[in-house]
Amino acid sequence: MPPTNSSGTTSRRGFFRAGALGAGAMLAGGQTAAAVAAQSAVGTLSAVGTLAAVAAPAVAKNRPPNFLFVICDQLGLDALGAHGCPDVSTPQLDRLIARGTTFLESHSTNPVCSPARSSLMTGRMPVETGVITNGRPIHASRPTIGHVLGESGYETVYCGKWHLPGGVPRPQDGFTVLPARGGQGSLDDVAVSRTCEAYLKNRGRDRPYLMVASFMQPHDICFWGNHVGRRVPEGLPFAGIRDQLPELPPNHTSRPPAPAKLDRIKFDRFSPQQWRYYLYLYARMVEMLDADVGRLLDAVQDSGEAENTVILFTSDHGDGRGRHLHVSKWYPYEESVKVPLVVCCPGRVAENHRDAVHLVSGLDVMSTLCDYAAVTPPEGVRGSSLRPLLERKDVAWREYVSSEHHVDGRMLRTEQYKYVHYKHDPVEQLFDIKADPWEMKNLYQDPGHSGVLEDHRKLLAEFQAGLQPIEPTPSAVRPKSPRPKRPAPRKRRRAAGERT
């Protein structure tokens, strides 16, 4: 059993010692370090967990708030029950939304894992962090939220998927790493949530904390798109779920004119039933995520610090989900670029509020946490603090948000329109999101929208001119080696007298 402090709860040193012991157990007996660490720390709670929660000191009004920053992977904005999805049950995330504010115009800065996460960590566009594709580290000149809050007295911890690059942050990234990591959501996410739960219930109370809990799900759906011939069944494996398969989206086969890099991406290897089964499995993966998030919400409540803990939940990007014949991410379409952004803190954040007006993005996380912590954000941060919106104050807000795509592509979204441009490509995109939410009619050649098109060109040029691009950091992604050709089967020699 890990050593305890005077209050009877597991000390921070004891918790991390349990993690180290878990690593040794993994080498000796095959069990993961995360599982052993979580079981060791949580096991202590069976005797003292209730007492610790009851005896937790009252939250002082002048104390800096704690932050629980929950990131998931590949979750689209409209893939939650509370956001209108009829095919999924997400009671825990629905609970979070009911207790806080959800932004329905929330956008990824680049719908790919590493670039989007670099913005969440720094408050800057991917072209400014050096992370323009997957598998690159954040440039050393760009401080992370771990650096900023750590230097201001916060205990900064990270658990789960990192991908900037590799499985976990490095010491120079600004976080202490808890002993669990992301790899495959169905296998690893529960270890992440259990480890975070143990920390939240047993940490020392001498400093405020920033905990980043980073989950994989529903990213596991990528195994379908990446391994069609080997992992996707031709027919339903369970006939009993036939009536439970989601319907295909209205824009399933819609292919509006698009820049060449975008236009050539099409996934047409599924039958209609396989597409519907894809959506069914995606929903189940979202439900796995929901259970793990619920464990963290309960842990915050049980810690006695819920009223002094700001919870922020988001995703790096969405998923194609059969819209425009797409799987996975990368695209400037709504299914890929729109992501949940939910903030909750009793007494500090408006409850059960749906903000469908203000355009927000992953850039705003850094500024928001700094605002609540009374810390000045680093110079050059692009985001704005969401705090006035979370407190329902009437403030001037931005006119547009932007995102990056396929290195050369840029998207700009205003209240009504979305504009897409890829460098050196004559084909542009202009969608009236209010009239055409499924993005099926490209208006860039419509004479009646020529003025709107020109206005959006200027806005995008203005935004780009204000950025401070930096040399891309070295990629840790190894180039794929060509698979060796299989030798041709040897011809069997006929026995003497055998007929041909």
C-alpha cells in the first residue's frame, strides 16, 4: 500500500512511487504500469475515500482555481446526445454540458492530431508552432500551458495521448507525466481515467493543479478506414443490430467542386450497410469515452474541490462519418473541423447554456485558463479568453475563425459563410452555412456571391498576414518503406505419368 499523509490519504510521493512500482511489476509480471499504479492508489480509497471526501477543506474564495482539461480524439461536435445525436447515449458528457456552457460554433485549428494539439497547448496556429503535420514537436520558442501555469505555482500533470510527438510529453514540454499513456482507446483509455481518478482523489492540496487527461476514443474508428480488407466485415457480424444501424447523412454522396488536394480524397470502398455499421461502431466508441469522462467528473466531485475546479472538455478534430464520402479527418468540412468545447465550474460558469453565436476555436484554451488563473498569457497568443462569454457578459467578439489543411489549405469561417482556399489552386469553396449546413452547394462561381467571395478572400489574407510562421520542426514520422514483394509461388513438378 502506498504511504499516506497525516490525513490518511495517499500522498503525492506515494502515488508516484506506486507508479514506479507498477512499472517494475509490468517488467516482472506483464501488467501495465498504469493499471498497477491506479489499482494501488485507488485501493487505498476503499478504506478512506469517503472520509477524505467529507473531510475536504472548504474552498477559499480567493484561491486560484484548479483546471481539469480533458482532450479526446476524433469527436465531432454533433456526435453527442446533448448535441442532438439520436444514435448515441452519452449521459456523462450530457451531464457536463447541463452543468456548464457548450459552444456550438467551436472549431479545430487544423483537423489533424498533432497540429490541432499544438494549438490547444500554445494558443497559436499550427504554422506558428512548427507542427504543420503529425509527429512533430512544438517549437522550443513556444511555451505550453504547462510551462505558463507551472511557472505560476501550479502543479501541472499530463496523462494519456500526447502525439507531439510520441506517446507522452518530454520533461521540457512543461508537465509531470502520470503513468498511463494512449495507444488504442479500447485498451488504454480506462487506464488513463483510473490513473487520473487516483491523482484527483489523493493529490496534495498545497498547490492548485492543471491536469490534462487525454483520451484516444473515438479515434479507434481509424482502424476501419485504414484496414478495410482485413478488419471490415462484408456483412453484419450480428444480425440483431440491423435495426439499430444509424441512417446515412444527407450529404453522404455529395461531392461539391473542391481544390485538387481535397477533391481526390474519397472513400468509396464501403457498401451502404458497411457505412451504417461504421457509424454504429463510432457511436459505441463515443460511449466508451463517455464512461471514462464520467469517472473524472465523479472524482472531481468526490475530491471536495468541484466548486474551485474549472473543467474544460474538447477534441482535437472530428471524423468524416460518411459525409462527402469521407472517413477520418483533414477536411475543412463541418464534420471534421467542428469539435465540442464545453466549460463547467459551479458559480463561475453559466449553467445549461448553449452558445450558438460566438465563433471559438482551440486557440482560446490558453487565454481562458490564464484568465481564470490571473496569469498573463505569453506574447503572440492568438486566442481570446472565453471567460466573458462563460459569464454571459456582452462583449465584442471576433468576426471569424480560421483553420489549416493539408499544409497548403486554409479555411475561414464567418457567421454565415465558410471560405476555403488552397495555395496555387484555382478552385475555391464558398458555402452558406446558414442555408446549406450540410455543405452541398459550392457558391464560389455564383455571380450573386462574388462580393461575399472577395470579402472572405480579404479577411483570410488579413489573418494570414498577422501570423508569425516558424520553420517546421523535424518530423519524427518514419517514411513508409515499400512492402517487399512476395515471391511467386513455386510450380509443383508433376510426377511421372501424371495427367496435365
